[in-house]
Amino acid sequence: MTHPVLVVGSVALDSVETPFGKADNVIGGSANFFSASASHLAPVRVVGVVGNDYPMHRLEPLIKRGVDFAGVETADGPSFRWRGRYRHDLNVAETLETHLGVFSNFHPKIPEQFRDAPFVFLGNIDPRLQLDVLDQVSEPTLVACDTMNFWIESRRPELLELLARVDAITLNDGEARQLTEHFNLIKAAKWIMDRGPRLVIIKKGEHGAFMFTPTSVFFAPAYPLEEVFDPTGAGDSFAGGFMGYLAHTGDVSEENLRRAVVYGSAMGSFAVEKFSVDRLLEIRPADVTRRVREFHRLVSFEAEIDA
Amino acid sequence: MTHPVLVVGSVALDSVETPFGKADNVIGGSANFFSASASHLAPVRVVGVVGNDYPMHRLEPLIKRGVDFAGVETADGPSFRWRGRYRHDLNVAETLETHLGVFSNFHPKIPEQFRDAPFVFLGNIDPRLQLDVLDQVSEPTLVACDTMNFWIESRRPELLELLARVDAITLNDGEARQLTEHFNLIKAAKWIMDRGPRLVIIKKGEHGAFMFTPTSVFFAPAYPLEEVFDPTGAGDSFAGGFMGYLAHTGDVSEENLRRAVVYGSAMGSFAVEKFSVDRLLEIRPADVTRRVREFHRLVSFEAEIDA
């Protein structure tokens, strides 16, 4: 029943400072957060690149969870490193340094045995590379992509080309506004759907996430946490939960997509409880199930009553 | 079955400019928005003050809807007027002018026939006056209050005294943070509950509203509107829907409180579709029911499935 999910993205090292502490050179990058999250639900195949300085042994816990790094090549040079800081408002990351390293010459090569993955997530990389990946996979059931302000500015034509070829996009509210030049998120979502994707997921950080389809809107709040320790990777963990749940069930019906958004929100809420992928590697199936139930209770009410 | 609800607040005149147009000297103030909203669900009794310049005939549509203005005295002098502007981000009101007028010498006098109202809403006025009102009512089932940054700064002791005497408080996220000095809203809600109210409703504007009780959290998103025309009065319309629904049902169980929050959100979403109370006066019971159902569909998913 469970299908594999393929992710292309960064396998990086993060250095993060939050009001609660700091962590140096910990496992980070979109592909790692995605994998740590999705691996709770489906086998994960990763495509990416690391420098020859990357501490590969630290990926062991992920490999044990069924994450296959056969698509991650090692190139001469330094790994992708990001250094950032969050202050009081944990919704806003301040990037202090970004060193692309070997990532700047990255050309994704999908291993033969990865190409039939029915669920494909194109992490936040150059849209030209995201398009490259699409040329290498064979008729997936559902392809989702992520993007960011940098690509919206510098690779708009390629991004629009990509939109025409994906089923779904996840992006945050600021990016949706920047891409579409609509402040209103419903209008922004319609603009995007007009260009290809039939699913638009707009993430609002601590304010939850919308999923728009041509005929419906679904909203899932962020899980209200008393301590958000480190928001890094929340978006990719969300994507991992979403895609992982779809791969797990093989079902892309509206009802199941809604549940997938909630699984995404649940995994995102775990990710921010500790630095790096630490919390995602710690949780067990019962934790995930419990949190999904808590999400249900958080929003549930009966519309009909006669009092 | 339906019980009356008493509101104390401002009966004002607003002049508002939004990206979509402007309106001068239209019906405004917390008591008017509350009443226009709550009157869809329960009889409303208003206590307030207007100047002798107030266009009383413009309250006729509210009176026809069962709003009793017998507690609104007319004083010598100008009515309370507010002039404000919203730019692109409709979450942020820019106050251009506030003229308290006769409101600055307001001392609420609750008419004898109003004192037994089982549901009481203390709109955003001086906490000393809110306390005055509580001294004049007889054992209501549920008392809720609103407040704002100005009172949090200038009347903190009285506001704390008030908290010890109310069942519920509605305030926005910024106010909750200012009052409690907790950035995290769960912590802020706990801080408030420790001081009296067993219900804390924190409104986040377009990002929805939380209801905290000592044992639960409920979240209702804001209704995703393609056009938010004028956000003025959304909070008071929310309160009107919330209190009106409680008064309508006479039921303060957790399940019914959740539904009341959704009715609040529904009424808030109507309020912002036109200037002043215009849209609230236009809608019919079927519109309200339909929107509550749409809210249900917006958040609904099944947590349990075996695929």
C-alpha cells in the first residue's frame, strides 16, 4: 500500500541561534527535514549533493528510518551551510550567512531505481534544476514543488514553466504574494492554479496553512505550542508529512489530501520542538497519531444543533 | 429558550477610509457592531451614551431587529467620533482622530428592566466603568469583557480587578501580549486564566481566533474572504455573534462555546464585507447558517482512517 516518495533538495549544515539556545553545524537542509518527517510514513529516496566535508555518519539515523541517500553525490568542495538567527518573533528568520558550496554546481541525477517514485517533492532549489528532475522521472502520481523569494525574483520564467508541470505547490504567504502580486491569498491561489497546479498550499507559519483546490478551501491551524524552540525546517517537515502521508495511503482524494495537510502540520509542529531534525528522529508512531487527534480536537465543532 | 444579552459600549460615528472607498459619519462603535451582530441570535439591550447630535433615526434598523436602546442616554455635547484608515494590510487600523465627546463623562446606568440579563458583554471602555456595570447587574450566567492597549497601560489595577470578576475576556493577540508580557499566546492565556476568567478568547484578525479554557484549546480560522472591504467592527461583531449564540441557546457547555466562537467568526466575516453595520443588517438567517456550515467544511477532516 505504501509507496516511495522522492525528494530533491539540500543536504546541508545549519548553525542556528534562537532565544532558547544555539546549535552549530547540525543536520539541516530541505531534503533532510523532509526525509526525517516523511520517513515516519513512507520510504524516502533523496537526491542531492554534499561536499567532501559532510559528516555522512550523522545521516545514519535517517538511513535506519528507511531514507535512501543513493541519489546524494559527494562533490569536491564545501557542503551547503546556512547560519541564521531568530529573535522573539519566531516567524521571522534572519539569515546571517549562506554558503552554497558544492550546491552551486549541483545538477540532479536521479538514480535509475529512483525514477518510478509515484510521489515527488521538488524542494526549494533553482527552478531550472526542478525542471531537470521532472525530465528524469516517469509519470509520477503527484509532483509538488516548493520555492522561495530568490527564485521568484531571479527565475520567474523558469518558475512559471515549472508551475505548468506540477500538481501541487507549497509556499508561504509572503512568497505567494510576491509571486502573484495579489495580497489576498484566495486571489493569489487562483492566480497560481490558473498556471497549472491543482493544489496550492499556502503556509502561514504559526498561523497555519491553507490548501486550495479549484473547488474547495481547507485550513489547518498550526499546533499551538507553548515552546517553539527552533522554527528551522518547519516548512520542509510540513511537506514531508504531507507527501509522506499521500505516499503512505496512495490516495489523492480531497478527503485524503485534507488529512495529508494535517499530517504535514503535525510533523511541522514536532520539527520546531528541538534543534535540527532531533525531535523528528525521536518521535514514534503513537506520537504522530496522538498529535493528529489533537489537531482534530483543536478545530472540531458541530455545525448543526437544535437548542 | 432565547435569553437577552446586555452590552455596554460605544454608540459612535465612524469615518473610515480603506483601499476600496470611504465612508463618513456612519454608524459605528462597539455597542452598535455588537448589537447588529447579536440581534441575529437574541434580543439585545444596549447601555451607552450619545451626544445630542447623534442621528438616532439611523438606529431604526437595529431597533426593528430587536435591539433595545433604552439604556442609551443622550447627553449635551458631541457624540463619540472615530476616524481611521486602512491601507493594504487590512489587519492594521491607523487611527487619524478620536473625539470622545460625551463619552468622556459617561457613567453607565443600567435601566432596572435590563439588570437581569443573563449574558453581559462589557465592550471596550474604561475598566472602572466596566466594574460599575458589574455592580448594577444581578448574577448573570456569563459576563465577558473586551479591552484595549490604552486601558492595559493606563488602568492596569482596575483591569486586573475586572478580570477577577468576569467569566470571559475577548482581546486580540497584541493586547494579550501587552497585558501578560508573554509573547506565546498559550502562556498569555494561562496568565489571564490565573487571574479570573475561565474563558480567554484571543483574536488574531485575519488569522482566526483561539478560545482557551483551563482544559482545552479551540481554534476557529477567519473566514477566507476574497474581498475584505472594511475591517472596522470585526472584533465587536465577533463578540456579538459569540454572546448572541450563547444567549440564543442558554448553553455554556464546552461544545456550545466552540459553536459560539464559530458564530462569532461568521458574524465578524460578514461585518467586514461592507462599511459600518451595513452587511450585518442585510444578512438573513439562511446566510448565517450557510456560513457556519462553510466554516465547518473549511476545517473538517477525519483523523482516523485505515488505508
